[in-house]
Amino acid sequence: MGRIVVDVMLKPEILDPQGQAVRGALPRLGFEDFTDVRQGKRFVLSVDGPVTDDHLAQAREAAQTLLSNPVIEDVVDVHELTHDEPEQAPITGATGSSGGAA
Amino acid sequence: MRIGVVTFPGSLDDHDARRAVDLCGGESVALWHRDADLRGVDAVVIPGGFSYGDYLRAGAISRFAPVMTEVIRAAAGGMPVLGICNGFQILCESHLLPGAMIQNDHRTFICRDQRLRVESTATAWTSQFEQGEEITIVLKNQDGQFVADEPTLDRLEGEGRVAFRYLGENPNGSYRDIAGITDERGTVVGLMPHPEHCVETGFGPSLDGRRFFTSVIERVVSA
């Protein structure tokens, strides 16, 4: 099963209330050096079999039409999830026998 | 005068909106999000609530409901459409109105009697107000901060398409104190406050909500 990552961020000029809430909490935990926090969204799209160029093209289209609102958000990245990245959490309800607890 | 009110999963003001239509002299018609059918109505209200749980963005998934395809088509033909609160967000996600709504700048839910100034009476839903009139309408939202880029805001102001502005302290951080806007021809209106809660003596702070509905009823009856 292949996976495609879509990362969406609020546009830089749009206020990010969630990020500001996190920013406000950091100093209380002793993290004094972070001057700003922006919180984004990551979508992980799964396909049967390996990821193809067509899958990536469809993911880019979905990113622009549903996953983001171009008025307030930018799609900052669409790419195939590779093993170079941290392990993703198992997808609840995924079919197949590979999932489940150890 | 038949006014449709759409129900989505998570709509919670659809019954109030239908009641308001009936109290103001119209005939309300229940519309269902999965039906690509407007049942021959003369106007549509997209009510408030939490459509589809607002999981992705407020209004984002509702925008693709079968009924919205028909609403968008009818709006293009000039049918009056009013979006209230979450309904306003759905109209923005549908590109019937410009801009978008994000979380309130103070990050808390707000519920209060909100004073507004009527900035445009040249719409299907505001013709019975006086230009510049100050009214009080219930406001209740979490994601009520209206945002748009500067050119869009300038265009809205320049074309007289700001329909309502907040008076007093800005309740949610909306750019330029904008509480409601209209489309180019003045038939599609969206606002965050809830006129359907201000139509009956003893309920809500005023009866100012009535004229939203009587405006559109008069318009359609006289058309």
C-alpha cells in the first residue's frame, strides 16, 4: 500500500489562532526561544499498490479542491510517503492483515 | 412565497429558520442535503450549526452535498440565498461569496446580543432596513472570523457589498469589522449573526431578524 502526504498551512498573512495558543503555552514549559508557532494540517492518502504519477496528480487536485481552501491556505507539499520519514500511526479500520497491535 | 431551508448533518438552526420564515409570512420548505432538488422554492436559507462536524474546515464538506450543486446553479440564475453563520461559511466555500471564515481571534466560543450597522439595503434580504440603521441580532460562533486578502476587501467596500458591520468591540476579529456581505447582484447574502433567533416577542433581544425574511418575501411577491 502506497501513501501520499499532503501538507497544508494557513497563508502567512492569515492569523493562526491555534498556533498562537500553542505559542502562548510554550514559555510556561520553559521553552523561551520560539518566537512564533504556525499550526498546519497533514493528510495521508493511501492507495492500493505503489504510488503512481497519476495518484500524485489526483492528490494535487484533491489538495486544491477539498483538502485546502485557497482563500486562506496554501498546499505546501504533496509527496509520496517514503521510509525516510517517521513511521506513521496505523490507520484505524484499514483493511489487510498487516495492521494491529504488536 | 416558498423559502427552502437546507438541513445538513449537524445543522441545528434549521427548525428555527423554518419557523422564522413561517412567522414572517412565508411558507418554509424543508430541503435535504442529499437531495439534488430544491422543490420549486423561490429562495433558500442555508442555516447555522456544525455541518458535517466541520471536521476539515467549517462548511468545507457541505459545499459538495448534492443540494448545494442545485443551490449554486439557482443562485447563478438570480435566486435569493441567505447563509447564516455556518451557512455563510458554506457559501464562502462554495465560492458564491468571497473570503473565508477562520477561528475567532480570541479562540473562544462567543454568544451574545450583537449590535450591527446595516451597510447595504440594496440586497434581496435587507431592502426593508434603513441605510445605516443600527440593529441587534444574536451572534454565536467559534469560527466567525471573516478573512480575505486586501484587494478582495477593497473590492467589497468599493462595490458596496459589505452588508453588515459589527458595532462596538469586534466580537471575533473579522477583518474591517465585517459581519455580512453580498454577491455582485445583491441576491446572495451571508452573515455570522442569526436573524432567525430574532423574530418573535419574548425570544431574543429584538425583532430585527424579521425584516431579513419580509424583505425577500416582498421582493419575490412583487417580482
